[in-house]
Amino acid sequence: MIYKTLVLTGLRKGKIALLTVGQLELDGAMPFVVLNAANEKNRQVSTIPRRHDLANDLRDWSSDTPNAATFKLREERGIRDRKRPLFTVLAGLVNRLNRDL
């Protein structure tokens, strides 16, 4: 899922590592990811449109992560776990990706 997100978003490893579940807006007519101003060079919030197939995969991924039960429980109570990291990015990810390519 990390590879697919890297390839289809154009985001770099560092940005992918900073993504949280709360930054995903996947249910509208045009799904997107919100990049926090604090993590951007221009210090402005950015949005990146997502293809629907990636949005569906990210939705499934975020509900299947180890904290899924907690995430669903909090969502039912109206408290979305917005700060939970979307991915655990390993230090050697770029080397692994290059080898795989």
C-alpha cells in the first residue's frame, strides 16, 4: 500500500511517513489528502486529489491497520483518531523500492 501511495501521489517518503488517518478525505465526489501547513515548504495547507481506486484502497487500509477496532469504536462515538499514522515507513524503504523496481 505504501508503494501504491508513493507512485500514485508523487509524494516522497518523508511526506508519506507524516500522513495520518485524519488527513484522508475519501468519501466525497473527489477524494483528497490534506497536507498540513507545518509540513509544507510554503507553510500553507495543500490538498492532493486522489484517484478513486487509491481512495478505496486507503479506506480499506486504514480500517485494517492494527488499531482498527479502536479506530471504529472512536468513530462510532464521534471521536475520530485523526493523529494515528497511516503508515509505518521503514528507514530502508527507498532502497527496497529501488530494488523492487
